[in-house]
Amino acid sequence: MQEYEVTEISRRIEGALEICRPYLRADAGDVKLLRFKPESGVVEVKWEGTCLICPMSVLTLRAGVERAIMRAVPEVKRVEAVGG
């Protein structure tokens, strides 16, 4: 059952990211879901494109991406950008 829950949560996380992507892509950026850690409620994402070098990426993560994910997936406690 745990496998199904993670898959379902990942699907809902991807749905939330799809809401954010048009805004990121407007500036040649993007975000990729790396993993969801159900034991801690942490989502790990990776910035792509211009988001890698953008000085506003921290604000975008907290006010945009994290907020959208947490609204769609109450199981998520935090979103972290890794590997970039």
C-alpha cells in the first residue's frame, strides 16, 4: 500500500508543478520532481534552465512552487531544491 500512496502523491505533486511550469518556462526555466520522502514529507525538486542561476529562485521556491504543492498535497511538509 505504501507504494501506491507514494505514486498517488507523486502524481498530485506533478499536477501542482504543471500549474507552476508556464510561469517558469516564460523565463526559460523549469522544475523537475526528483523524489518525495513520505517519512519526512519532504519533496525534492531540481531547477532547470535559467532557474539554476536566477537570484529569485529561493522566493519562487517558497512562494510559488512550495505553496502550490502544499495546497495540492497536504502530506507535503517542505519542498527543497537540490542538485543545482
